[in-house]
Amino acid sequence: MIDAFAQFNEDRHQAIKKYKEKTGKKVFGYFCCLSPEEILFAADVLPIRITGTGEPLQHADLHVPPNSCPFARSCLDAGMRGLYDYLDGVLIPNSCDIIFSMEYLWKELVPRPTPPAIISGVDIKPFVHYINYPEKINSPEVMPYYTTILQTFRQDLERTLNRTITDDDLSAAVTAYNEDKVQMKRMYDMRKTDPPAVSGYEAWQAAYASVSMPRDEHAALLKDWLDEIEQSGRRAEEGVRIYLSGSAMDHINAHIFKVIEACGGQVVSDDLCVGTRTFWYPLNLDLPPLEAIARRSLGTACPRSTVTAHIPENRWAHIKNTTAGFDLEGAIFYVLKCCDARLSEFPHLRDKLRQELDMPILFLEGDYTIEGVEQMTGRVEAFLEMIEG
């Protein structure tokens, strides 16, 4: 694994602080892969995804019910403890109920580096920027509504940063993000071989680094690394070929990759928010850049979104797209406790995988701790042995 990727994975907070000190650029945190982070990049801001720690909570339990997402509670706790004290702003969409509440919680409970700029009762330079992401993503009114939301965010960001974000800036961001998507897709194509050229955990490390560093730099590093792999002809370990679908996948939950590989499996494709849901579909260069960003955001195959149909088959469509050609032997669903969106969709997706792809399924429910993931070793091992048998 490239050292530049490793530093953003092993001690991402320190790596981001060093980047900020070296470049003098602003750093904004964001929740969820459906966030329009391209607009932040266009403003010469480094967008970084906010993640938790997996450690016992110190503050958040006083403010958030214990029967809510452990990942989100850990993110809030990390903010309250000052782990994100280097952020110049936070972008929060109303993705799920608990993330929606982060707008209020982050404003009220997490220290901000600059005092509010209040004029007529309005903070004209907000630290927390809220994106009212549509719940239903395919009605005729969605695009004009959401484009207006993003235009408002663009203007708020301009006031906060005291700079103009031009259409050329947005176009450059779209191009940079598309190039990163090309390299990510290339990495996944290299995992279609048997054995794959890149292991599941290696691929996750490369993908996870992208949410902590500039996308243009990530694309260039990833290209160089993949070039080296192709030239050397190296291969990862053989294993039962697994499709992994899961909740928020950061450095804590990613231990599931290690467990699968230790038990004789190999994740070769996925349905993850730090995975195929972030890069599988490119932005449309033929559209005005703000519309292209809006359509990319709305097109993110997130379980929280609904459509006009009774059953939202957009989720199944994404899984079909990301399973094709990988010669899969089984699927593992790793879902965090209290993740209502993922838990509610699982029975339908499980049945579709069995009926249309004849694929065995293992369901795992996690508590967002490394110890909890490691306790799943026996079930994963038995599942892989069943497939091999």
C-alpha cells in the first residue's frame, strides 16, 4: 500500500492537520457520501469525511439516545472531544434521522474555531452548513428544488470564505472527481481476476484515503499504484469471492475485511458508502456543473432515499451493477445496530440476491467496535466453509 494512503488511514487527523499547515487551505468536514463535496473542492477547500473512533463515549450519550446509530454517536463524541478542532466548517445533509439531528447537535455542542458573524439575527458566515436533501429522489420537482438548495449552499459558502465560486471552478472539480472515479473503477476491474490483483482490505484502504485527501492527488497516487501492480503482475491471496454490503465503513468497521480474509475469503466488490456508492457513476460533463453535481448526489444509491415505486428498486439496480462480472460466491451484509434504513431494506435485497443470483447470504449486525467485529469470526468462518463445501 502506498505510504501516502497509509498515513491518511493510520492517523488521519494528524495527516490532515499537516496538510492544512503545509497548504494553508481550509478544511471542511462532511457526513455521508451523498453530500455535494465537489462544491467544497471547487472553493479550494479540502472536504474530509467525519468518522468516529469506536472508543467508549465520553460526552455524546448525554445528548443522543443510546438506541440510535453507534457510528453517528461516535462522530458527535469525537467532535465534542475536540478531535475535529482543525475544521473550518461542517456540511450536514439530512440523510438519516440521526445525521439530520447533527445540524443542531454540532452547532450547539461542538466548539467552533471562529465566533458567529451575526447580522439581523442571521449568521452570515455559518460554521455548520445544512443541505436539505430530498427524501424522494425521482419526482419531477426534485431537480429544480435540489439545484436551488445547492445554489444556496454555494452562496453561503462564498460568504463564509469571502470568495467567488465560479462555474469554471465547479467544472474543474467535476473533472477532478471524475478522474478519481475512473481510477477507482479501474481498481475494481482489477479485482475481477481470480485471484484478484488487489485484496479487499487494500482496496478499502485506497478508497478510504480518498475521503481525507484532495481527490486530484488521490487519483494521481492511485493511478501510479495501479500501474505498478499491472506491471509487476502481482496477485492477492486466493479466497472465497465475497460481495460486502454494509453500513458506514470507516477504519473501525473495516476490520470486517480482515476477518473475512483471515477466514479464507476475499471481498472483490461491495455496496459501501466508502466504496462503489461513491464512484460507480461518473458526473455528466455535458451538463452545467451545478446540475451535474446535483444529479450525482441524487443518483447516489443510498438506502435512506425513496422513489415513487412502492419498493425502491434503485438499490437493487446498484447491487446488480456492482455484482456483474465479479464471479461472486456469496454475499455478507454487515449492518450497524439501529441502522433503520439498512435493516428495513435487507429482507428485500436478501431475497433478490437468492432468487436472481442464487447467492448464499450471511447477515451480521455490528456495534461499531473492533471487538464486536472480531467476535464475528466464527460465523464468517462457518459461512465460508459452507460455500466451499
